[in-house]
Amino acid sequence: MHTTDLFQRLLPGARCVLATLLMFIARGAGSAEPSPDAAFVEALRASLSAPAVACGEPSLDPRRLAPFYPLASPRALWVSHQGPGARARTLRAALRTAGQHGLDSARYRLGAIETHWLDRSPTALACLELYLTSAFDRYSLDLRAGQVGPQEADTSWYLPVANFNPATALAALAAVGSDGDFAALIEGLAPSHPAYERLRDALARYESIAHAGGWPMLPPGPELAPGDEAPVAPEQVALLRKRLRAEGDLSGFSLGDRGTYDAALATAVRRFQRRHGLLADGVVGGRTRAALNVPVQARIAQIRRTLERWRWLPHDLGEHYILINTAGFEVTVMERGRTVLGMRAIVGKPEQATPSFSATLQSLTINPYWNVPERIARDVLLPKQQRNPRYFAKRGIRVFGPRNGNNNDKGNGNGKEIDPAQIDWTRVDADSFAYRLRQEPGPKNSLGRLSFEFPNQFDIFMHDTPEKWLFERDTRTFSEGCVRIEQPMALAQHVLRRLDGWNEERLRSEIDTMQRQTLRLPESIPVYVLYLTSWVNDDGLVQFREDVYGREHVLAEYYPDK
């Protein structure tokens, strides 16, 4: 009987044993060399057992590589004995453009990948395979959920983190996917928000400015204002023109570096000031000069840090949502990717900083009570009452006995009302303070005439304010944590637009009644309270703000000024 016929007649298990035995006999006799593919697989298996040693790269962590390869029979994901495949080429192309997302391609050992790319020796191919797997693991996580964990970088960030597993994602594609599906996976890792894309464009622009030499620094000098002429500070004015041209705030034809602070230059300075959240008076004083002297590399790092914060967010924010940017002191209503309403905001003081979180706007209250939080009542209002025994009465603040259970009173109180004139406030201190305070609706109410509730663990909400003048300040950190908004009536009309009859006239009529009422919104709207120190507005102007809460220090270690 022919040997082939005999082999086919054997049971499957016996065939495997015989095949293995014949392979070892052949190897022992030196009758055949292992195939190129077998040599590559052997090299891969050996490299997986000690990748750092085999490839001379300490960053190749076997614990991070293990989920990608079955222990019993590791299978190559990117290369064969013939070299890198289509997915490897797609990944390499993505790594080459990592800088467009503010990421550093060196983090993914792109140099090592390029070095091994053309080497067809089994060991080099095995190391290339592991470099590519390690790069995909890091790059996909960085782009999908951020290079650094949100809570590690910013302890005031409480939004949920994306649940993404690179090995699982790749295994799912291996089962049913094609090379095109892998390209779609790579393409879908980064946020698709228009704000993210605009920031990427801004990053490219500022890197071009850096490559061209950046911009000049203004040395210490006198205040510069419209109408200043030589010889007041001609060299400063000429330098100011050059500085503003570099960033695009000053454009158009100019007869040399004129030393006159003319109308065109004043317009450019005001544009710069608005982009940096400064008082747009056209005067180059201390704060404006300091902002002008921030190097371009620092602005690039600032953009990169904001791109990272966007990667912490859910990919789908919804078609209709409200974004509160506490670093920019503004509230923006977004619908289908565009801004439909924007306004200035006042946020928490640095010692009572407004955290970052997400919630859902559910209700609006007309003529709200202000149930004063215990901390504010004890630490802020008690001293004022002690200095002026009529303070509570003048502000419409009622005093109730000790609370019984909770501080979620909606109107009637859960303790007996006490006449504040009957209390000797000089004998009350922070430790003995046991009263509940409630401010009645009216023009002096600290919540104003409208409040917007989105239940959350911090008891933070948006509301009107009687202190309208504070919106004129460029740094607006004056609240106890809640968000005061500049245009509460406009926001009320927007969120009630699907409720028949609730126009501005109806709202003002209800306000005039001085009666408290809460309206359940016909549409629940997601609210995202974020901390973004840079962004690009709808007019394409790049905005920068100071780190008023000091939350960028850890991120600066990952995205430093270069």
C-alpha cells in the first residue's frame, strides 16, 4: 500500500502523532529545513516569552502583549514571513500622523517599527509583529480614552470613562472583519466632535507658526494705547505689529514697521484680547502684555492638553446638549453640531471650584426659593447677619429651626420658623449654628428669577442672578459652585420651545406673580460641565484662557511645552 494511502486511513489523532513524529525524524536527519513561515512562528513564540530580551526593547511588556496572542498557538496579527500586511500598513500610516492629534509618535516606538519594516529575517519580523501590537495597544487606548486617566490628571473630573479593550476590538475584527473594517476601526478611535476637529486644525496652524520661528516677545515697557506715537515707544509698537501679524490678529498692508499705534493696530489688539478672554479695550497693559508673551510652544501644549480632555468624553454627546465651560466662563447650547445659543457665565470661586461632570437638564423653576446650603449659611451669611442685624430681613431670608432629616425642602419648611430678631446672633458661632435659611422669591433672591435643574451629586445648577454687573468682568469666578448665566430668559425660551404657550411674555407674566412654580421640560437635555482652556469658536477664532483652577499641572507633565 502506498504511504499516502496508509496515512489517510489512520484516525485523525494518530495522523497528528505520526505527522509530529515524522517532522522530528526529518529534523533530526537534517533532511529538510523548516519553512519560512514556520521559522517566523518559532521566532514569534520565542519573542513572546521574553520580548524585551528578544527585541532589545524594555517597553515591550509581556503582560500587555499576552491578551493579543493565545498561549498555545500564537498567531501573527500584522506580518507574515513575507513581511507586513495591509493592516500593518494602515497602522503605520496612523502612527505617522499621531502628531495631528497632539500625540507623540515616539510613544508608539515608530522608529523601531520603521527600522524593522524591510528586514525579512524571522527574528526581525517577530519583533516587528510585537512592536506593531504594542503600538496598536497604546495608540488605540490613547486616542479612544486618553493617554492619561482623567482622575489621575484632574481630580475634579467626574465624567464616565470610555470602556475600550484593544485586544477585544482586534479579536472581533479577526473573526469577521476585513482590512477595510480595520481601517474603519482606526478612523473611529478619535472623537468626531466638530470642536475636536477644529482644535486639530488649530494645532496644525500653530505648529506651522512654530516652524516659521514663532513670534517675538515684548520686553518690559510702558502701557501702549491707541494714539501713541513716536517717540513714546516706537520700537514697542513696531514689535507689537510683528507679534500680532505672526498669529493673524493683524493683517492687511502696512508701510513697514510703523511706530504709530493707529486704529488698525488697536482693532488687532482688541481682537487678540477677546480671543484671550481679556477686557477688549485696545490697551496693552500688564495682562495683555503677559498673554502676548506666552510662547507659541506653550500655546501648542495648551491645545494638546485640551485635545486630551476631549478624548476623555463620550463619542456621542447627543444631537442637542448644553456645554458649560468653567475655564472659559461660558455656556453654549449645541444642536446638530452648531451653536444655537451662547452666553457668559459665572462659576465657582477657586476655593469652591465648579467640578466637571455630566447630568441631564430636567426642569426649570420660576421664582425659585434659595434653600441656603449649610456651609454658605454658616460661613458666609452668618457673619453678615452678625455685622448687620437687619441683613436677613432686608434680603428676604427666613430662618427655620433645625432641619429634620434633609435639606431638600421645597417650600413649607421642616422646622418651625423663627423671627431672626429674636435670636442673639452674637452668641451664635459656626459650631453652634443649627438653623436653616431660605431666601424668598424676588428681585434680591440670589438665584434670580429663573433656575435650571439638572440633578447631580454636587447639587449644582444654573440660575439667574441679580448681580448682572459681574458678567462684565473677564475672570468670572464668584459663585459658591453653581453656574450663574447671563441670559436666563433666552435659555428658558429655548428649553420650553416645545411647550405650547410658554413664550417670553408668558414667562415674564409668571415671574411677576412672585409665585414659585417648577416646569418639567418637554425634552431632557444633556449637560456637560467641562474645563477647557482652549477652543475654536464658530468664527474660526482660536480661544485661550488661563488655568484659573490650576487643573492642568498633571497634564502638563504629559503634554509639556517643547
